Amino acid sequence: MIALLHRDLMLAFRAGGGFGLGLAFFLIVTVLVPFSVGPQSELLSTIAPGVLWLGALLACLLSLDRLLALDYEDGTLDLLATAPLPLEAALSIKALSHWLTTGLPLVLAAPILGLMLNLEPDGYIWLIASLAFGTPALSVIGTFGAALTVGIKRGGLLMSLLVLPLYVPTLIFGAEAARQGAMGLDGTTPLILLAGITLGTIALMPFASAAVLRMTLR
Amino acid sequence: MTLRVNDLAVARGGVPVLNGVSFEVAPGTSLILRGPNGAGKTTLLRTIAGLQPALSGQIDGADETIAYAGHADGLKAMLSVAENLTFWAQVFGNSDIEPALAAYQLDPLRDRLAGTLSAGQKRRLGLARLMVTGRPIWVLDEPTVSLDADAVAMFAAAVTAHLGAGGMALIATHIDLGLNADTFDVTPYRSKSDMRSGASDEAFL
């Protein structure tokens, strides 16, 4: 398992590995929002938590395409399926490496981008906490979507359509926690619900992902 | 332990391609699968490797014992030869890649990125992967594609050594590998009917 994680991280950081794709997208979206909305700092600080969460979600979605497709094309998935490692474990590792290369950088970059969107000072801790609790769910759900569409050429559109509805609860509670925090309220309730979603998906989704991947590998 | 296939029927895309296939591979022996293109050799091998379910029949002795090598080698272009091989060795719980590198003369290439290898060199690396799995049954689908004569000899030597150590091999190929092996022609087992059975998702429901 560690070998797979090590390999995935090494591949992500080598040239053409796709590390930074999501981060760059996140950066572009949040930098462009003030230009399109206009220089009203009050409006910006109102929409900042939502924009940051939406940007993070779309950045995650953007990188899902490569999550399993590359391994499918070069035959690695066939070989992994016959390896002693259970497919459920392999897909959990894949989701973890996706989070480490996409979700975690987003969490770390969000405070800096919050500054550009005039996020309320109270909101930073809530924004970071909600993204840190929520982005793992995005990676795990995304792995499921990638497993569903892995055999389909140019399956990116289909995958987006399948995955987006599953992302909605995470987005609602994540953005709500960040919004309440930014308004100076206590965002504990949505944060706890968000953590519940994340823990639930981490526990259950790998089994669903492995089941559909076995179907698509046939 | 012997690989036993009994009255096996396999399907590709829901269409039965082979029926009533039975054979045995005992330790230290190998079996060469023959048949024209599209006869169902790949489907049969994938079924035995556990990548797809059989329509009917039994496969015994195939649990956690098979190292499968298909048309794709599962190599990462941005990892070096040694890194690719080490990864697969670790997945199968081994660490020593030196014998495999030596058997396919990959030592001079060990620090080259796999993406810069020629097709034949990639194939040699893909076949070297079998040696680091430590699995007794090798299931190989046209292993000699894009190999030159010398590399085919390396491959034959590796298979012979594997058999000598009590291993087994099931190989689909069109060329003569110079192995002392039985041949199994799949042509007589081809399904006559094109009846679509097994096309539904019963297994999933």
C-alpha cells in the first residue's frame, strides 16, 4: 500500500504528473472573481466563503479525469486487480494520493486567496477547517466517479454529471460552515455534519468504487 | 498444486466465445494456447486470471497464485526501469529486483525512464515484472510481441527457469518459443451460437 502511495505521489510531482493543475485552476477562479464582480469589498466578503468553496470543488473535479484513466490505459489497473492488494485498499490509496496532491494544497492556499476576496478575519479558521474536513470527501467520491467512467473514452463529461450531485451535500455544509464562521457565528453544526459526510464516504465509498471498477475491467 | 480448468465457458462483452474448455497445468509444466485471432484466447486468460467471471465451469488453484501479463505492460513513462520494477515487487511483497533485471539484460537501462524505452525494451521490462511477483502461475497473453530473437531467447530461458523451480506457465502465442510444452488449440471449443447470454447485469444485481 505504501508502495502504491509512494508511486502515485512520485508520478504526481514528476513532469506531466498533473500536480498543481487543481491549484492553478483554484487560483485563477478566485483571482478572476473580484474582476468580474467589481471592487465592492462588502459584496466580496459576503460571497467569499461560497466562492472559495466552489472554486475548491471545481478544482477537485478537474483533476479526477486522470485519477484512474492513466492507470487504465497502460494496463496498471488490470495488474493491480490481480495483485494481493485488495482493490478497495488500492482505491483508498488512490483517493488519499489525490487528496494529498489536490485537496491539501487547496486547503493551504485558501487563506491566501481569502485575503484577495476580503474574507472576514473571523472566517479564516472556519474556512480552513471546513475545507480540511470536506475535501477528503471530494476525493473519495471522485474516485467512485472515476471508477464508474474509467473504461469510457472522453468520459469526463459523464463523470462530472455523475459526481456533481454527490458533491452537493459536501458543498452545502462546507460552505455553510465557512459562511457562518465569516459572519462571526458558531459554525460547529454544519462542520460536524460535514465531518460526518466525510467519514461516512471514506468508510463506505471504497467498496462501491471497487465494485464498479471490477465491472468496468471485464 | 495444479491449475485445473474444468468445462469452462467464457464470454466477451456478453457473447459466449468458448465452451467446454478443460485442461490441467501441473507444477513444472507449461501449456501453449493456440488459435486464430479472435478465437477467445485473451478472454480465456483474463477469466483464469480472475479479471472477469466465467459463464460456467470451474477454475481450481488460481487464487492468489497468478501473475498475469496482458497486452499492456502497466509501466509508468515517468518512472525509471528500476522504479517501475521495485513498485511491482513491493506490491507483491518482495524487494529483490536484481535477478529480474539480469534475466532480461535490463541492468544497463535501470536508470532510464520507461517512457524513453523502445517497444521491445518495454516488453522486456513488462516480462521482468513476472519474476518479481513470486507467483507460481504465469498467465501470459502474447508475451513475445515486439521482442527480437535474442529477447525471445531470454524469455524462453526465464520461463524454463521458472518451470524448473516448480512454477507453471500458460502462454497464448503464435510463434514457436522452443519450450518443451504441450499445446492446446482453442479452435474446437469456439461457441457456435451467437446467442446473447450473460449480457445482463445479473451478477451485479
